Amino acid sequence: MTGTVVAVDVGGSGLRLQTCAVRPGAVLTAPGVRVGAGGIDVAALVADARALLASRAAGGEGEGEGADRGGRGGRDAESGPGAAAPEVVVWSMRGLLFLADRTEVLRIVAAGLGGRRTVVVSDAVANLVGATGRVGPGAVVAAGTGAVAFGTDFDRQWRRVDGWGHVLGDAGSAAALGTAGLRAALRAHDGLADGSPTLLGLAVDLLGPPELWPRQVMTTPDAPERLAAVAPLVSAAADTDPVALALCVRAGTDLGESLLRAADGLEAPHLAATGGLLAAAPVADALDRRLALAGAHRSPAHGGALDGALHLARQLRDTGAIPEHPAYLVSC
Amino acid sequence: MTGTVVAVDVGGSGLRLQTCAVRPGAVLTAPGVRVGAGGIDVAALVADARALLASRAAGGEGEGEGADRGGRGGRDAESGPGAAAPEVVVWSMRGLLFLADRTEVLRIVAAGLGGRRTVVVSDAVANLVGATGRVGPGAVVAAGTGAVAFGTDFDRQWRRVDGWGHVLGDAGSAAALGTAGLRAALRAHDGLADGSPTLLGLAVDLLGPPELWPRQVMTTPDAPERLAAVAPLVSAAADTDPVALALCVRAGTDLGESLLRAADGLEAPHLAATGGLLAAAPVADALDRRLALAGAHRSPAHGGALDGALHLARQLRDTGAIPEHPAYLVSC
């Protein structure tokens, strides 16, 4: 079968869409927050996705700023003016897990975009499929601003670990590492023995005097992002500062614990890790050492959530089958 | 000298006022938040304090709800209808340290309430004087919703330790203990080895399903109070749950570290600890053990910030002298 499939990835910073008939088209993006404190704005999602598909059908690929023209396939030769309704549409949504009305979301996006089959998956599932490149037993830990691990065999076990936000969890995330770095900086400021004068100097350069820090990160809506922005200072300082190194090792170890727990009980799981914090060598090294202690190892991540959504869409088109789970993966 | 002095304590939950000529009068209160994210509302403070003083002068002590009639002295015999302007007024203000315009605050409150001399002190200073019952070398750690230590000899050394808020510090506070308890609960929920199933059960009873917790404590303005409300669960569980006990020991140890650092360098300092968290025996015990390791010990706290402000007011009235510090204690 070669009908067109559509993958949509909805995150906190915008919406990304990719179509595929034979080979994947370019990634189209609609910037702007789509998952906020009030939940998911489904009507806005549908409008964004329709506009991107229309621009594509009219040959106006990319819509100016925000378009990622670095996609692997360039234009999708099979789509163009007059392209038929998609065969399959798969939406990956951050925050889906926390919605009571997942099937209602499914109904609205299915009506809004057309398509013979529509699937809505948690970004945990899309990340896993994207990272491991397959629909099979596996686990992935995502270490971005937040941190969450997810493991499943797409049958009886579906397990999420952490992802509780920067106040209550997200162990090993950039926000957690940045927070720990600022705490160590302030303890140096206060003259406590376990503080880091190095991190204090770096953080003052970034954020100004310590007296200004609490207001920046306590109850501001973008507190996690502000805290995560400190993480690169900590990982960069790990080469010379023992406190910073210890914090990075802790972050990587935490990520490893979450990943192992997510995979616990799976048969020969593929393991992967994604997210910007993995670019920090002392974090990634500690993660790998923790996995090795358990006799496990991870493979390089194939791709991201959009790739995973596209993979699921193609599988559904080609086989007619897709796993189901009331919280993680619903279809119609 | 027996002129009337007035002490005012301004905190996050309201304003408390006490007068004294020979013996202290009842504590009068004006509820309502006076220190918010936008800083101190000085005009509202002055209006509240004037109303309380007027109600007192007119014999209408207490003004209905909000009045604390449990004060130690009952009505102040020397004040009443037609009472003269106070000799000395001392204001203790939470958040004063973070104001750039402390002398402007001083000017406004002095003009608003009258009084021959007016003093504005940080609540750190008022807490210390109230807790140790004297104006001399000492340090106090306050363990309430937040945690901050302060030590001074009222001359060359004035040192604040921590008080950075629940995201960046407040080590050993009720908010920190509650946060740690919720983290341990969620780690049990996720099946991680270091979690506490006991705390999970208790926290679900208090807050509902874990899925609802992040939104309650991440960016809500009252997040510290919500987190602090979990602390009693943790300290109560410490009798039977090793994870809860370890968290309480950590909190008490953190408080001890902050107190010792605040006192470091002072000559024969008096040490004290205040705040609701000290009612938790495993926390208080750990604090005392940490002090003992350093060859130190604390005395029971005499009183609170309002007592400290009153002490300073009487000292200024009786001796004509009061210490000065641009950030902690300004007078005119």
C-alpha cells in the first residue's frame, strides 16, 4: 500500500508534521505553545495541522519561518496539489497521559483532519518507537528539560517512570541538574562546606546576583526552562570542579535507574536514551556505567517522537494492525 | 523611662502589633497577606497598624476576629483613650532584605505612625532577639515553611544562611521535608528501590492520586505552603518508616549546618531554633545531634519575632541606643 500517511508531534513548543507516501517528506512546523498548564488546546492543534497540510498540498511547503527544511526526504514526490485525504494519521501528544478525555481528543482530531484511520499516542510511545526504530519490547529515557522513562512490550506491560516535574521528580533532567547546580552555588555563597564557588561564579554571570534568583525560578511558568538553562554550566564545569562532576554523575545515574526500572520485566528489551542532556559526556558516561552495572547497554537512538509517529503510521498502513492501550495509544 | 513603645511584626500571613509601657499588652492582629511576590505593601501596613492602635486607644481592643487575646499581659494599663504618641516604634519585616529602598520604607512608616524614634528591622534580627532574649552574639535557625539561619554580634558580623526558597534551598524546612516525602512517595509509585510505600499511602490520602500532584505544587503561588503541609506526614511516619526517618534526620542535620554556619566566628554565641518543624522530634533530635558534633548546643527559644521587636523597642527607649546595619536594621 502506498497511500499517504501523516505524523504529527505535539510538544510544549509547537507542532511538527511530516507526511510520507513512499519516502518521508520535509518536516513542517507550527511554532507556539500547544501544551500548557490548561492542558492541550485540541482545536488549535487541528487548525495548525490543517494549515500545514493545505500549504503542502498547494505547493507552499514550509510556510516561511519555523519550517525545518533539513528533513531527510525533501519534498514528498507523491503529495502535491490535489493530494487525496491521508490513509493514516498518527498524533503524538505530550501530556496525553494526564487527560481524562483521550477518546474525545481522538474524535476531534479524526474529524478535523480526515484520514481513514486516526491514532493518538502518548509522546512516551512515540519517543520509544522513534528511538528504538521498531515496535517491540524496549525502553527509552528522555532527558530534556524534564525526564521520563517509558518501557513496554506493546502488549501486557506499559510502564512510565518519573516525569513528575522539576519539583517532585524529573530526576536526571536538565532542570534537575540546573537546580542542583544553583543549590551548590548558593551553598558556596553562604559559606557552607559542600558548595561550589566555581558554579557560583558561573551562575552569577548567567543570572545576576543570587538575591535575584529565587524570584526567577520559584513560581514563574517557565521555571523548568530557566533551571534547565543552567545545566550546561554544570556539565561544562565538570571537567574541573568536583561538585559539578558529582552532580552530573548523579544525573546520569538517575537516568539509568529510571531506564532500568522502565525496562524491568521486558524480554530482551532494546534500550535507548534521548534528549539534549545526553550531549553532556559526564552525564551520558554515568548513565552507561549504571546500565553496565545491571549488565545492560543502550543503542544509539534512531530518531525522535515524530519519527516514531511516522513509523507507527506506516506500520498501520502496511499491516492494518496497531497495538492498543487506553492510556497510551487509542485509535479509530 | 516609661513611654509607650510599639512593636509590629509583618509576615506573609498578616500583621501583629503589641504595645508596652510597663508590661506588654495583648497582641493585636490584622490578617491578610502583607508580603507578596510584589514586595511589601507599605501603605497597607501603615493603615493596618494605625487602625489597630486607634482601636486600642478607643478601648476597642482586638477588633473582632483575628485578634489574639491569648497575649501574656492582657490590656496594657498605661494605654487607653487619649494615649500619647508612642516613644519608640519597631517594625519587623519579612522580606526587608530584598528591598532596595529600605530607608524609604523607614521614612513612610515613621511618618504614618508617629513615634519619637522609628526602627525597621529584618525579621531575621527580630527572630534572633526574640529567640535568644537578648541583643548579643547569637544565631537562630527558623524552620517553618521555609528555613533561614541568621547570626550576628550586632557589630561587625551579620550573616544570613539559606532562606533561598523551596526550589533553590530552604534546607531543613517543612517545604523541603514535604517535597522530599512526596518524591519518596512517587519513587515508590514508580517501583524504584528507594521509594516509600508508606509515604505513598499517606500522601494519596492527603492529596489524591499522584497524577494530580504536579499541578498542585509546580507553579502555584502557594506551592511552598502546599509542600509544607506534607511535612507532618513525614515526621509522623518516621516512627515506623526508615525512609521517612532518614528524611527527618536529613532535615534536622541541614538545620544544624545552617545554624552552625550562621554562628561561625561569633564569640560565645547563644544558639536557638524556632519554627513549627521543631515540634517534630526526629527533626529536632537530629538538629541537636549535629550541634553536639560541633561541641555546641541550643537553648530553648524565648519568643518570636514580635517579642524580639518589642525587646529592641524597650532597649532603645531605656538606653537611647540601638545597633545599626544598612540591610538589617535602620532607624530614624
